Amino acid sequence: MRKEPSSSQELRKSDDARGMPRRIALVRREAPAQLLEDRSELVTTAPHLLLREVIVFQICVIVLAIVSILFDAPLEGIADPEHTPNPAKAPWYFLGLQELLHYFPPIVAGVLIPGLVVLAIGVMPYFRVNWESTGLYEQPWKKTIALVSGIVAVSVVIFVIFHTWVVLVPTLVIYGLMILPGLPFCPARLRGVLGRVHLADWIMTWFVIVAILLTLTGVFFRGPGWSFVWPWQGGTQ
Amino acid sequence: MKLEKMITGSRVWRSIVRHGVEPTNRNRVLTVVQNVFLHLHSAKVRRRNLEFSSTYYLGAVSLILFAILVGTGIVLMIYYHPSVPQAYNDMKELKFVVGSGMFLRNMHRWAAHGMVIVVFLHLLRVFYHRAYKPPREFNWVVGIVLLLMTLLLSYTGYLLPWDQLAFWAVSVGTNMVKAVPVLGDRIRYLLLGGNVVGESALLRFYVLHCVILPLALTIGVGVHLWRVRKDGSVAGSSGRKRG
Ligand code: HEM
């Protein structure tokens, strides 16, 4: 017994195993025809890609071997719970977080901020605004800038209250660059370049710069009691 | 040449590699399609995506570093005991007794730091090329999980030398876990096998670092690469806006 389509709206599907499906082209919004046209020649993976991968592998091994001959992995004295080094630092990739811990309460710096960052980056591709291929100023931008300005204003107040200068300064610099194309005195060339930058890129670039600055501060500029030191002033007590 | 022909023409060879070795396009395709490892690749790739600026080979380098870490890590396991104070003594032994022991440890350590950096750079490459756009959005999420696992791998490994650096870095880090509302203390207890970083913590970190996380990452990378192929091979830089 064949099941008939319940409504005439539904596509008629053939159950005939010997039949050939008819091909139709489906162009979705996410993959505009313009993108589909952007096709170049196909070459075989073997050897074209495989050879390159082998070369990349060899470069990796050689570079690592050279680094390993030149620099030894650190080893300090045996672990001693009685003797706390000052400062006690996490591995470098967590020092940005540890630096935040210096400014904000643990629940904010240790849980809320990293949690929200991971969540935001994780769900980012599911939002259409992040798929756009037009720059911030190549579309109606006044509302977006107003919204961003509001968020930046609130953040600035927070950063000032908590003395978070390492975050405040890059935030203001990036915000300045971002609103520049909208200002009347902006040179046309600069407006062309900056105006093409997409909103998602502004946000990500801001995040990356802040993350790098926080990490560098934690690695190089923090001494006993998490006080500010210059890198050459020596490490732990 | 004759010897090569004899080998590649032999019954044994042909039972392993079924396709011929003549440089025909058919054989080139079969090389990939008929090999369980290589077939994570698509049989053909766009020439544009072979350009360096398309992927900067950052995903490939992430995988290569992971492979180097597994290789050196397994050898290191031969010389390592996850107990106090033997773990620390083993570090000394690697340096002063084991032939090329320090070199081995260095390779493992620098590859680990390198992997954290390279995986992050790979994320940035994918981001700025808009290579996360549908249909690749789920693979981006898989990537995030891989990044977190990479960080955890690096972090659990950090404790294993059992020196001051290791001990206090992990103490500082696991103290942050306390800040998690309600469950903080319990998660920390589960992680450390106690209320302080001690021998049980070393053993737990060892099991996580040498078994659970590498296995999870291997499976995760498998899914990731399979998805790359299923999502139509790499987007490369084609999503990037060109002026
Ligand atoms: C252990 C970590 C990882 C490994 C071994 C890995 C490996 C790879 C490889 C080999 C590719 C093929 C093309 C390329 O080299 O770019 C790739 C593509 C991709 N990766 Fe990863 N990856 C890792 C982590 C990540 C992370 C952290 C993200 C982002 C959150 C990510 C998202 C993607 C996406 C979306 C693609 C498709 C890119 C395109 O189509 O151009 N991966 N990955």
C-alpha cells in the first residue's frame, strides 16, 4: 500500500526504487548565487593537498625540535603546600582571567565573564547579523551605532568604577575607530576603509585585543600581591 | 624502478592497496577514497583553498601538534609515575638519566603551548573568513568544544611535573572553581579528590590528561573533520569580503 500525500501542498515523493530523482536547484539565502559562482578549479587531493600537508608536518617537527634544543621546559623546586610563591600565577592562557579577578568579584571574573564569552562565541554563527557580507556603514547604521554607544557608555562607567584601565583604553580606542566613519570630518579614504568593516569584526577584534592585553598584563606586569611591576623588575618573592 | 614495480604489483600489495599506482586521476581519487584515514579528506579540493591565505594551514597544524603531543606523551608515560613525590623525581630523571629525556619533555611542553595558540589562531582565521556561516555553524560549535578540551588538556598536564609552578598554578585555577554558585565546592572536590591539591588530585589530573581528554579530543576532531567534508569542504577565504 502506498501512502498518499496528505495534502496537495506536500511534495510528491516517489517510492520507486528504480526511479531517478529529479534534480532541482535550491538557492538558499545563506548561500547566495553570487557565492556559488565563486568557484575555482578542482584538483585531486592526492597529491596536491597531501603533499602540502606532509610539508607542513615536517616544518612543524623541525621548528619544534629546534625550539626544544634551544629552550628547556621549566622545572622549579618540588611542590610545597607550605610555601606559597607571591604571586602565584595560573598558566599563561588563564592569566587574562586571573587579571580580571583582580578587578571584579570572583563570581563575575571567574564564572560570569568566561561563561558568557564562551556562550556568546558559541551561538554567534546562529545569528543572521553575523552572516552579512556588508560593512557597518554600507547599510543603515545610525540605530546600530546608537545601540553600541549605549552599551559602551555603560561599560565605561563599570570599567571606571572598578579601575579596569587595561580594558577601558582599548575599548575607547576601538569605539573611536568604529564611530569615525560616521563623523563629518572623517577623511573619505579612511571612511572607505573603516566603513567596510563589519559589526561582527569590530566586536571580535575588540575582544581579541582586550584578551591579549589582559593576558600580557598578567604575564609580564604583575608582581608580589598582584601589584604592578615592570617585566625587568623580577618575578616572585 | 623495477623493484618498485615488483612490490606495488605484488599480490600482497594489491590486497592492501587495491588501486593501481599509475599516475591517473582515477588512482589519485582512489588513494583518498579507499583509505580509511585519508578519506576524511574529500577526493578533490578547490585550487583556491590550497593557497596559503585560505586556511594558513592552521587546522592542519592544530592536528599535527596534537599528533606530536600524543606521540611524545605516550613515551613520557613510560617514565612517569603519578604519585608524590615520585612524579617530581621522574622529571629530574628525565633530565639527568633518560637519554634525550629532556628533549622529549621539551617537545611535549612546547607543542602543548603551541597547540593552545594555534587552535586559537585557527578560530580567528575561521571567524574573519566568515567560514562559520551556514551550513558550517554546527562545526563552529564543535570547534569551541575542541578549544575548551585543548585548554583542559594543557591545564591538567600542567600539574603533572609536581613542582612549585605546577602546584600553585593548579591551586590558583581550581580556587576559581569555588566561585561557581551552589556547585562550586563540589565540582572542586570532584576534580581534586579532596579539598586541597594533593596526591589524589595528581592521579585524577593524570587520568584526565592521559586517557579521558585525549580520547575525547580524538573523537571530537574526528567529528570536526568529517563535518568539514560534509559541509562541502573548507570554505577557506571565500566568505571573506573582497574589495
Ligand atoms: C583541536 C582543535 C582543532 C583542530 C585539530 C581543527 C582542525 C581543523 C581542520 C584540519 C580544518 C580544515 C581547514 C583548516 O585547516 O582550516 C578545520 C576547519 C574548521 N574548523 Fe577547526 N580545528 C580545531 C578547532 C577549531 C575551533 C576552536 C574552531 C572554532 C570555534 C573550529 C572551527 C572550524 C570551522 C568552522 C572549520 C571550517 C572552515 C572552513 O570551512 O573554511 N575548529 N578545523
